[in-house]
Amino acid sequence: MKIALMDSGIGLLAATAAVRRLRPDADLVLSLDPDGMPWGPRTPEDLTERALAVAEAAAAHRPDALIVGCNTATVHALTALRARLEPGLPVIGTVPAIKPAAAGGGPLAIWATPATTGSPYQRDLIENFADGVTVTEVPCWGLAEAVERADETAIDAAVAAAAELTPDDVTTVVLGCTHYELVAERIRAAVQRPGHPPLALHGSAGAVAAQALRRLGEQPAPQAPASGTLTVLLSGREGALPTAALTYAEGRLLRHAAAARTAQ
């Protein structure tokens, strides 16, 4: 089984690690776009063009499924990606985990990029899945970019600024950008209020990985041999994981797996 994941940068690491944990025997193809990142400021048409190019680079490696490991790309390009690649290649998008978060009753906060915060897309998700729950949309200025660079000072500043915009009574935070899942515990520490119940965080990586297996008719097999290979594409060129990826546990998991296979 071969599963491809795509994003402009290292936001796809969370879903990649989730796939690796569920199926350590799966071959992985990571298709990034360092030449075109960041995608967020691009027009929807331009972003879709970049996403299609990155997806087609991955598709050339003949994966069994493709995960769009980016909320922004899912919003703007999922329809075009499916039109281009399905039914031959199942395409799985990434949607903020508003539905399971709202099931807890709230009040909840949705941390997302400034472009997504307040967007019709996010407002529709809130209306459809969080009706009756108090929801605060929190724009996280510069957080995705800081995570992409592994800039510790900038991450701390962006997390602190977003935490200031998060009401004290929030019990649940939705991580509405895949980059944020890489610093989930730092977000938890910033938002958790003394004397309050433990904060619930909802990311999308686990659900996306599970959905990819379902689309393929496969079952999780976390005890399978760690025999899966790793291929990294950088704007279509084979390369290595960006250095910043190794700052995060999810990136180190992939590096260690690759190193172990090389030594065998």
C-alpha cells in the first residue's frame, strides 16, 4: 500500500505521522511545494494551480490514495483535485474537527489562519455542526509561518497572541490549520486556565489517516513491520525532508523510520 500526502510545506507532517502509526508498512510519498509556498496569500485560482501540480507530481509515483494535508488547499482546490484524479486515485481532504469538538458542548474556540477565520467555509461548518454551541473564531497571525520555519520565538509570540484572544471559559480548541497540530502541547499550555478542567484539543490528522484507510478498504495495523518507504518531492523534485521538519516529533518519527530501513 502506498499513500501520498501533499501540502505547500510541513503541515502535512501530522497526518503523515498518523498514517505511519496506523500502518508502519505503508510506503509514503510526501509532495511539498517549497517553490510556491506559502499558499495562503495566493488567489484561489493560483493556489489551485499549484495544488494540482503538487498532486500530479505525487500521482506520478502511483499511490493508492492522496491526502490533502492542508486546510486551505482543501477549501480551494479539493473539487479540482478530485475532478482531475478520481476515481483512479482517491483524494481525501482535511476539514477542521468542528463536529467532534462541538459534540462536547463547548464553549469552544477555533484557531485558524486569518484567511480562514470568518470565511464562509468556516462559518458554514460552524452553522452545520456547532449549532447551539458558543464558538469563538481566533485568527492566529503568523503561527503557521512560524511553525514552518521552526522559529521558536515567533511560535511563542503567535501562540501567546492567539491565547489572548481566546475566552477564559473555553473548554475545547479546534486546531484549524494542520501546522498547529505540530505545536499542540504549546497551545494547550497557553490556553489552559488554572483550576479549570483539562483543555480538549481537536486536530484532524487521526481522522484523515483513518479515512484514507477506509477509502482503500484497509484496516489499521499498528503492529505491522516498519517496512514502509519514504519518498519526498520538493516542487516535483525528489529530495529530503526540510530541516525544520526534524524539529518536531512527527518529522523525527519519519527520519528514524527511514534511517532504520537504510541500516537493514
